[in-house]
Amino acid sequence: MDFLMGLIALGAGLLLGYVIRQNLAKKQLNTAEAQAARILEKAEKQVETITLDAKKEALQILEEAKKEEKQRQEKLNNQEDRLEKREVQLEEQHKSVDNEKRRLLEKAEMIKEIQKESEELRAEEARKLAEISSLSKEQAAEELLRLVEEESKEALVKRMTRLEHDAHEELEKRSLNIMATIIHKYSRSHVSEFTTTTVSIPSDEVKGKIIGKEGRNIRALEKETGVELIVDDTPESVIISGFDPVRREIARIALEKLVSDGRIHPARIEEAVEEAKKELDQKIKEAGDAAAFDAGIAGLHPKLLYILGRLRYRYSYKQNVLLHSLEVSYLAGALAAELGADVTCAKKAGLLHDIGKAVDHEIEGTHVKIGMRILEKFGVGQNVIDAMKCHHDEYPHQTIEAFIVTAADALSAARPGARKETAEKYIKRLQELEALINTFPEVEKSYAIQAGREVRIFVNPEKTDDYGAMKLARDIAKKIEEELKFPGEIKVNVFRETRAVEYAR
């Protein structure tokens, strides 16, 4: 019984173990299948993602290919259009060439016909001439010329001589009458201006203010204007001495302002000089306007009138160039009226013939060439330029107005008392002296005074020191001795001034 129970228990245990084992195996199988399913699902998703990416990339490649194809097609279309246009142009040109060729051929045929007709006419004339005379064509022509020459030679020579003599006498009388007429019509008194200007002052007490403490005011005024002030020679007046009329005029205006104001010190002197320069600019403009008005010439550019006004302070052999230009304008107008030429052109050319002298110290070239460039710039007519450019015989006379302006210029310059060559040489010597000094790089400005016996030189304090200023004075004196000719001796003064400015706020 126990054995039986043992067997039953053993069988039951084996059965139970088998069942348990089957359950365990089934669970493991389920787990493996789940894992396989998950792996399969993941793989399917990856395949789907890869497929979508591939489709997108394929679409993008397809779009790019379509764009490239479209661009190529557009280029081809453009090339085709250009080729079509080129073909049309070539066809038109070909037609034009054919038409021109046809026209030329027609003209050639016409010329051939005309030549043929002329040759036939010539042959007919020669035949008729041979019928009239037994001589050949050449012999007949030669015989005819010989007979005419023998019969008329003496009479022609006498007549030509008489006509030439009569014409010369008539022209001489006519020219003298014209010259006498225009000189009688125009008569201007000549006032000689030289190198000094006198300024009246209320009393001699003002001279002390002008001189200033230890002469600082007069030194400041002379430095700013480049002239020499003489205060002791004449009562109740100050003499301004200087060869440059512009400097003298600036000094005169500034001095009159200072005397009128009563405040005379270096700072006020600088202000007065600047005001004088502005006032001088206005006077120059007014002088140009007045000259054009007096000459009866309208329509000139304002800047050209300003340049013309600058001639008021320019002298040629001691003759005021603006007054000289007005004289030439009047004389040229009178001559043109007498000779039946263009009066307006002659007057305008006479007024502007020396316009280049207003800036010839600033621009290289002769005053005639400079004047031509100025007139071209401001739109003055070519007929006026042609008339003014010949007055020094630099260019050939092409018009009657050119001869008229040259004659009027000579009349104005040659009349007694108009010009003095010694004064021109003197001023030129002083200008050369200043120009020589200004070649030194340290020099800021320089003025020749005392009729060229003294020069005042102001240097840039940043370019040289006190020792350098002394050396510069020696170098300048040496260069003057080597390159210039001058009477007596020249005193060289070099000034070096350092100024410090600051503002309190």
C-alpha cells in the first residue's frame, strides 16, 4: 500500500512537473514571439521612413532637373531670338548695301553719259575751230593770248599803277580822318598812380594810437597787410607805401575803419583787415559792373564781371589796366562804327582784351591765352575771342574787328603820359624779390618794402626754431645776392611768432 501510494505520488509529481514545464515553455515562447513582433514592427517602420526619405529625395532631384531643363530651354529660346534678330538685321543691311550699290551704279552710268557728251561737245568745238582757222587748237589759243598781251600790256601796267597810287592816297587820308575823328570823340585825362596812398586822420594824436605801445599796433598792421606805414612825414595824415595796389587798398580801408572806431589794438587790427578784404571784394565786383555799364555791354556772367573788376587794381607800365580796357573799348567801338564793322563785338573784345592780366600771377601762360580760356569758360562768343586774341600779334588777324582792337590797344597805350616803363621794371623787380623769398618752405608770407631795400619775412613757427630763423635770414640774403640784381643793399628781416589760444568756458 505504501508502495502504491508512492507510485501514485511519483506519477502525480511527474504529471505536475510536466504541466509546469509546459507552462514555462509556453511563456518563453510567447515572450520570444513578442520580441520578434516588436523587431518586425520596428523594421517595418524603418523601411517606411527610408522609403519616404527616398521618395522626397527623388522628388527634389526631379524638381531640380525640371528647373535646369527650364533654364536650358529659356537660354535656347533667347539664343533663337537673338539669332532671328541678327538675321533680320543682316537682311536689312544686305538690302541697304544692295540699294546703295544700285544707286552708285546708276550714278556711274550717268557720269559715263555726261563724260561721253562732254567729249563729243569738245570734239565738235575743236572741229569748228579748225574749220574757222587753219591753225590747230593749241596754236590758235597761243596766238590769241600773244596778241592780247602785246596790245594791252603797257595800258594795263599804267592803269594798275595809277589805281594803286590813288587807292593808297585815299586809304591814307581815310585812315587819318578816322583816327582823328575817334581820338577827338574820346578824350580822357590820365592820372598817374604809383606806390603810395594817403589816409587823412582827425589829428596827430591818433598817430600815437596807430603806432601803439612800443610800436606793436603799427607792426601788427604792417604784418597783416604787407605795406609800410609812414606816420611822421605829413601832419594829420598817414602814408601807406607799397607796390601792390591791392595791399595798399586793404590797408587804407582797414586803417580808416580803425580810426573811425577808435579801438586800435592787434586783435581789432586783424578783424579790421578781414573786414577790409571782404569790402574790397565788393568794390571789385562794383568796379566790374560799372566798367561794363560804362562800355554799354550787357549780358556778361557775374564771375566774369568780378574778374574784370580785379583789373582796377592791376597796372601795366603804370597805366591802370581797367581804365585802359575801357579806353580800348571806346576806341574800338568808334573805329568799328566808322568802318562799318560789328560795333558790339569790337567794344566787347576791347573791354575784355586784357582780362587775363587779372589772374596771370596765379595761372601760367601769357595773359592772352589765359584770357581766351576765361572767355571760353564763361560762354563769350567766338567772334569776340577771335577779335581780342590778336592784339599782341600772337595769333593771325582773321576779322576786321581783330585789326580794330589791335589798333585801339596801340592808341590807348601809346598816347603821351599813359605808360612809364621804369615804373613797370621797378614793380617787376619787387615781385621777383618776393617770389624768390617764397620759394623757401619755411616762409609763410613775405613783403618787400622801402622800395625793395628791405624785406619782411614771416615764417611758420612749426617749421623752424629761433636758430633756424637766423640761419634762414642768412640763406635768403645769400640767395638774393646770387640770383637778383639790385642797387645798394637789402635788409632781410625774419619774424617768428608763436601764438597760443585757449577759451575759458
